Amino acid sequence: MTPPLRIGIIGTGSMGRTHAECWRQTPATLAGFVSRSGASPLADEFGAPAFPRLEDLLPHVDVVDICSPTHLHLAQTRAAAAAGKHVVCEKPLARSVADADAMRDTCAAAGVQLLVAHVLRYFPDYSDAHDRLARGEIGALREINAMRAGYLPSKASDNWFTDMAISGGPMLDLMIHDFDFARWMGGAVVEVSARASGTIDDHAFVTLKHANGVVSNIEGGWHLPPGNFRTRLEVIGSAGAIRADYEQRASGDVPRVADSRANPYLLQAREFYAALTGGPAPRVGAQDGIEALRIALAAIESAHTGKPVGL
């Protein structure tokens, strides 16, 4: 019998906790966390050691799950792949397309998988919309309208989200969810236009033109009061429409799941575990993460210049 995969998590913030909670509901074993201090409440809670460096964790794991700041993803992926470890990486995949391409190519050369956690594809309202469109229930897709609004993620110290050079702001760190979903639904994006309300790192409106003529309009930002999170989705077809609109409360910096039918983070972990143990590829791949990143960076550029950006 094949032993369970050993998972090591880099990052002990709210997303590291979320991933840990889900991995322990799969056959996986939580083998450790990487924390700069070499200690973490998560290590005590989940009964796994904390290591001060990734190099110290690598001998004890089969999979490295990266929940660290975006600009660190490339170096951490390279170290994991060089040690023959599969990589699960939170979105955004990287801070630049060149870094994301290097992550993909490094893992491919090492013969390990790179899985990117674009969890929105696992949220019931969004996966249901995708399935209903695929079944032809609303006819041919014409337009997607989406909104994702939250508040600036907070940290007691060293809040890297406030540094646009590192986090990319809400268009890269938050709205990338909807950019990925729009591409999943509407196909390749050929042009991106964006404008900001207030400052560019606060509230933005982005229009995506797809190669097939579909248009996606996406609004988002970190402009709501702390503890509030709001999403809206409208998918318009030639024969009908799909709508979902709800307000959520956030636990830490991770929104709670409004639909109790399934925990999308758990669905993602289970699908990733299956893929890492010889099962089918998950519904989102490394190239999807790269293309979503490309769209987000084009949106930031367009908001700065006031001009559309072609892809």
C-alpha cells in the first residue's frame, strides 16, 4: 500500500491554516511548517514541527505547499523542485510572468507537478455556472459581470499586502480570482482595459475582451470595512442568465464559505491529492495560473496608463 503523501506548508498565516485544515481531511500527513521564527501556533495545533528554513523541511516531505508572499514563490519553487518535491502554490502564481514561466519550466524539468490554488473554480456558485454553461442551459455565452470586494488584509507586523511592488494590490491578489474564472468560462482574453476609483490599489473596474467576442466586466478592491466581503456574479447567455449575489463575513483574511454545500478549499485539496497520486489532472493547471497572472498585470498597466493592453 502506498504511504500517504507528506505535506509541508510554507507560511503560517490565515491561508496556511486554511490549507492545513483541508489537508488533514485527505489521506495526507502534515509533516511540518516553515516559519521564520522556527515556531508557530499552527505547529502546535496540528502536531507537526516548525522549521525556520525550507531547506530544513524538504527531507521530511513529498509536497511543498506555498502559502507565502507572492514575490517569494519562484525561489521556493526552485528549491522544492530541485529536491524532487511536488509544489502546490497559492495564487497569484508569481509577481511577474517571467517568474511564473520559470516556475512551470523548473517543475517540468524536475519531473514534479506544479498545482496552483485558484480556488474560485471550486466555489459552488462558480463551478455550477461553468457546468450549466457547458450543458447549454443558457445558450451561447455573451457577457460575464463579476464583483469581488473586501478589505485590506491585515497583519500585526510586516504587512506585505500594502507594498504594491510585492503584492500587486487588489487587481493581482484579489481580482485575479475573477480573471481566472472569466477565462475559464469565456476563453482566451485578447484585450484588457482598467480604471481605478480613488487610488489604483483601492478599487478598480476591469473589462476583458475575449477572442470569441465575449466581454467580461469585473469590479473589485480592498475598499470595504474590515470583516466584510462581498461577491456578485452574473453570466449572460443567448437563452438565459445565471446570477449569484451574496455578502460574507471574513474570518481573519479568508472569507467564510457562504454556500454550505461544500468547502471549496477542501474540494481543491482532495482534487490536488488525487492528481499528485496518479489521478486525473485538476480543473486548474499551472498554465491557467500564468494566464490569469498575465491578465492581472495587464489590468494594472492599463489602470496606470489609461490605455487598453493587448494580450
